[in-house]
Amino acid sequence: MYVRYEKPADSIGNEPLAIVQHGYSGSMDQPHIRAIAETFRRHGFTTLSLDATHSFNASDGNLEDSSILTHLHDLEDCIGWAKGQTWYREPFALAGQSLGGYTVLHYAEEHPEEISLLFPCSAVTTGKKLAEAFERNLPGTIFSDWKNKGFQEIESWDGSGKRGRRPFSWLTGMAGYDAYENIEKLTMPVLMVVGSNDIPTPPDHQLMFYNLLPEPKEMHIIPGSDHSFSEAPHREKMAEILGKWIEENR
């Protein structure tokens, strides 16, 4: 598994740490993931980003073997390795998008004393709600074809033409995972951001989770944005919101 540690331009060696995880099939080099890490660095954090296994990135594995557990274990392994490094600082900020949003919620519920700031962006909150959102929001027959075939073809995010299969069992295998179960432990500052046109983690599902979060918390819906803030103005708005929140909650 590949990881990348980066310092802010004006580093003096004692900066707080932020750890960032991408979503399903993604990479630490996706534009929106880079924007998250860069925003933390602009506001005085060192960052540790990871390429989760079984994805379209530099780490090992096959897309068909990806699961919520492999994604969670990769985050845990990354944090465990970081704890042995001289630059490790605790408590640290933790950020994740999509499936990475679920893993950072889960980790923060298990280890709340380690987390200073929590940014679950466009986050999966439960496996059941993810399945509901796909069935409701995927256009045409995409969902039924996926279910009937047992898999769907996924193309790499980077335009390289790489393709892989996402089994329908990837989705059904998440049914028992639920970040609501220990939501009361999320007492650190939490920021949620989602696009108004998000298909897998739509605003109504995000609001359900947000409404049950303890304070302090903040949520923003970016008009017109998709799940991964694909358009530069939406990505810039997400980074602007994140930067302001970091400064207000340091």
C-alpha cells in the first residue's frame, strides 16, 4: 500500500497532522482528494494520504476484491504505521470521502480520543442507505442491470482507460455496516459537505445523519455538484468551506 506524507510550505516541524482517505476505486491523486489534503496543508497541517488497495491507483490488489472491510483495514494499517513515525501527532484530523467517509466515521467512533477534527465528505453512512440511494438515483436500468448481471464495469477515474468489475455482492456485503450505531461518540468538531446532485450519498441521507450528530457540527450542500466535486468551481467551493471550518475549529 502506497502512502504520501507532505508538509506545508512553511513547515517548522511541529505541525498537527491530517490523514486523508479516498473513496471506492479512487486514489490520493484524484482532484477532490488532493484538494482536501492541500487545504489542510494551507492551514498549517502536515498530511498523510493513502492509496487504498484493490483500487485504480499505485497500491496492490484487484477491484473485484474491494470491500468496506479492505478499505477500513487499509485506513487502520496506515494510522498504525504513522504512529511509529517521528512526525506523528495526536490528536489528528481525519478526512475521508465516500467509502472513505464511512471508514473515518467508524475509526473516529472507535478511537474518539485520537481525533481533533473529522471531515466525512459525501460519506457513506450505512450500507442499506447506499443501496437505497443507488436503486433510487441511478438512471435508467443501470441498477437493475447491475443486480441481474451480478457485476458492472467500472472505468478508472483518471481517463487511462483501465476498467474493472464491481460485483453486486460489493453492495450487498455492506448491509450490516452502520455509522449510526455509535454516533454519540462523535463529539469532536464534524464537517459534512455534499453535492446537491450526489447519487450514492444524496443530501437527504446526509441530513438524516447530521441531525443526529452531537455538537459541534456543520453541514453544507454545494448546488449542482456531483458526488466527487468533478467540476473545478464545486471543488473550489468544497475547499473554501473546509478551510474556513479548519480555522474556526483549530
